[in-house]
Amino acid sequence: MALIRCKECGKEMSDTVRKCPHCGYVNKERKKEQATQVKESLKSKKGLIISIVIILVVIVVGIVVFSMVKAQKEEEARIQAEIIANTLNEDEKKVAKVVKEYQNDLKNPDSMQIFEIRYYKDDNYVLIDSSGQNGFGGTTRNIVQYDIDGEYWGNDSEADRTISKYTDFEDSLEIALSKAIQERWQSNKNYIEMDKDKIVRNLDQADL
């Protein structure tokens, strides 16, 4: 701040005031200067507001675009996962064929419930831990064995029986087979544990 002399009365006054405090003379140049400062201030604020609005718009558009791209990628991943979950590979198709054969062999195919499926690829057979309705209307759970071509070999239902000299040949064979199936299951020999839910869900893809 500096002191200047009033053009009207000649007395000193601040250069920041528009009107002389002594005689009331209005400093028109100061008035114009203040008006210009106000306009520039308003212009500066307007420019700042516009810049802020542009930045906010860019941020909002960026968020929207990012959300859309993310949603699209998630949807594509979901569709891909669904395709994988419902498309059987070659081994799964072969095992699905076996499960389909087992289901058709049941008295009531709709009663089939699968707990575990093991594919012994080196030996070309499948063991299925499953249950289904028998001919008497009851539900039994057994380990059943099929070869990979879908031919039924037997189950472990007779594994607890003992072979004696009074057991006839046919029963002896059945008991021996049941024991062998049970032993295979309990031995944990090298096998591929199949995704039972995926296979049961996609039996229509069975290689029949």
C-alpha cells in the first residue's frame, strides 16, 4: 500500500481506496481498476470451476468405462467357465458312458446317486461308489465295477461272505469277485478321481 494525493483536494490518501476520505472525490481510475480485478477474479474462478467440472466428468466417464469393461470380462469369464463345466473331455465322455450304462441297469434309473467315481485308466475299468433302488424297492449302496466299454463286472455286495466247502461254484465266483472289487477300492491303487457332478450333469454327452 502506498500514499497518493487526491486530485481534487491534494491531501494524501491510500492508493487502495476508491473515494477520498477528505473531500469525497471518486478516483475513477481506481474504480475501473477494481472492476477489472473483480472481472479477472470471476473469470479465474469460472475457469477453475470449468476445469474441476471437466476433471470430474473425465473421472466419472473413466469409472463407468472401467466398470463396463470389468463387467464384460467377468461375463466372458463366467460364460467360459460354464462352457468348461459343461463340456466333457475324452476321458470324461468314456466314464459318462459307463455311468449311463449303470443308470440304465438300475430298476429305477431316477434313483441313481453317485458318491465317487474312480477311473483306472491303465486297467481300463471304472469303480463307482453309488446307490440306487433295487428290485425290492429298497435303496442299496455298493461299489460297482464296469470296464471302460460299459460292460458290468459286479459289485462288492457279497464281500463280507465267507467261502466254505458248502458254497457252490457260482456263489464262490460272485463272492470272490465282490472281495476283489472291495480290495481294489480300498487299495488306493493309481486312479483318476472323476468330477462326479460334472459327469452326472452331462450324461447326454456320453460316448454311446
